[in-house]
Amino acid sequence: MTSTPIDEIAWSDRLAPHGWNELVARHPGGCHLQLSHWAAVKRTVGWDSVIAGFETDRGIVGGAVILHRQIPVFGRIGYIPRGPLIDDLDLAPRFVGEMTRMASRLGIRHLTVQPPMGGEALEQVMASAGFFPGTAPVAPDATLVVDLARDDDALLGAMSARTRYNVRLSQRRDLRLREGDASDLAAYHHLVERTAQRQGFDPYPLDYYRALWEQLGPARHIHLFMLERSDELVSAMLAVTFGETVTNKLAVWSGEYGQDRPNEALYWMVMQWGRAHGLRRLDLEGIPRPVAEATIAGVEIPEKYRSSVASFKLGFGGTPLLLPRPWIWASSRTVATAYRKLTEQGRGAKMAKRLVNRLRTGPAGMNPRRGQEVR
């Protein structure tokens, strides 16, 4: 990263989406969650957005997509997922200052920032500027990544014995994977609703998935994998490709034909699809941090996770990664105190988690239910 003379840099809260997306694509910490297209999708579930940062006569050199929305009683909140992205870290203190001033102008009372991978220097700048570590479950703070730059034997060899057995069993069943299109979204959403009913989370509406397809489809960033048994849809995965990574956004299952191990077949076939298309990683997106920490330490995962989705994902032999935790800016000491009280362990923390999940999936003001961590 090269330094840019400070007098050649201008702050803007109306950065051009095309130029911004180019920066996201080339930045080492770039993630699909910072694309302008993703912000457009979030509008379907109640979020407004601005793209703010720095530009020179040679283009955009740093910034972030800032999501914000009004919620009852509390007021306007803001969120920066996996950002900001800045070419020259010497600009970070200025960015943080401009960002908080802009948040005040927008009426944001509470701003959550989840830095990108490799954003440790940004965390230090935010801490110096009065941000404090967040504890609410805003987004997954750990994940599993499978290395696709290996042949089938190596991929299978990295799996647990049980998962490997189930993958091989599934290959002897009448299961077929096809890549779906926009016409398949309603069928996919039907499985989303069935899965949500079984697991007890609030599903996104069908319009959300249609918006995803409309925004990310033209650049081939969005993919829908449909696993069928005799032309009957059994399981499916919506995935995003960005850079060299395919990311599982939400895999769902009808609940039928479990004896054929359709979910293991789905993940295995998506791995092979990714490798065939030149991708190097499958991000299984989102496991509880205690699971990742235990796996990294080489100890048994906590008992309450041993029959969970996280345990299922671990079976595929991915590498656990700890993602940066969120940092919080509050417009006043009163707001900061209210946040800390709300997110303390106990009933308040559970209420915060339910509210966060409801804010992700529907308009503000609806009654939150127990939710799954999906973005």
C-alpha cells in the first residue's frame, strides 16, 4: 500500500458504486458484504446505505458501505460489515473521525463496525477513538474454510471418518446436483421455510432472495445448487462467489431421504464444482467462536455444540478461522451504557440476539423470535 499526499485526498459520502466495487475486488480484505450490490439487497429488509470514504483524481482509495436503519424506541443504528477498506492505513484515523461525524449527521446513535480480515491496525485506531468491543451477535465471528486446491482423496482424507463414510454412501444413491436459476428461487425458499420451522429461525422473505439474484446475478457472484432425488428437490445451497472463494450463505433441507445423506452429498458436490471452476476455498460461513477456539486448540468442542450444525460442518475438515469481533461507537455515554446493559449475560443478551436476527430478516418493529446467525 502506497502513501497518498493528504492534500490530494477528499472525503465523500457519495462514492460511485462502480469505483467502490473495484476497490473491494482488489483489496486484500475485500468481501462481498462490502459490495454496493449487497447494500441494495439489504434495502429489501429495511436498511438504508451510504458509500463513504476517500477519493483522489486517480480513484477511490478507501471507505466503507455503511448500513443504517431506524428502530423503535432506540432510534437509528448503523452497521459496517467487514470494513472499512483502506489502501493506506495512515488514513485510518482520519476515516474514523469522518465516519463518526457523518454518523452523527445521519442521526445514528449506535454504530457497529466489524473490521475486515487483517484489520488489526484498524481495531487499534478505533479503540483510540473511543470505540469499545461489542458483545452482541451482530455477525459470525468464526468460520471454517475448506481448501479446494486438493484432489478428491486429499479432501476426503481431511474429513472425519463419519462424514467421509456418509459422503461415499451418498454417491451410491440416486442424487443429482444441478445449478439453478432465478426460476428456482421459489422452490429454494420453500425449503428455507421448512428448515426455519424445524430449526426455529426467522427466514428472509422470498423478495430478499430475488433481490440477491437481481443484484449479484449479472456478475455471476450468486449461485443456487439444487440437489434432487428422482427430480424431487431434497436439499439446496445458496452460495456467493467472490475472488477465489465460494461462500455458503444458507444450505437447507426438506427433511426427507435422510438415509441417503443428501446434505453430505450437497456439500461434497459443491466442493467439486468450486474446484472445477478454479476456486480455491469453500467458506462454510459461520460457526460459534467457542467451537473454532476449541478446534484450533486441539480439544473437544463444548458439549452443547456436539449435535449442532457447527459439528456437521466440522466433519468436512475445514480450517477454523477467528474473524474480527465488532467494535461499537455510541453517540453518547447514555447510549453506550444502555448497550452494555442490554448485552450483558442473561436475559438481556438473549433479547439482543433475538432483536439482531429480526433486524436482519425483516422490517424493524416486528416481534423477534429465536434466530439463526445469517446475514
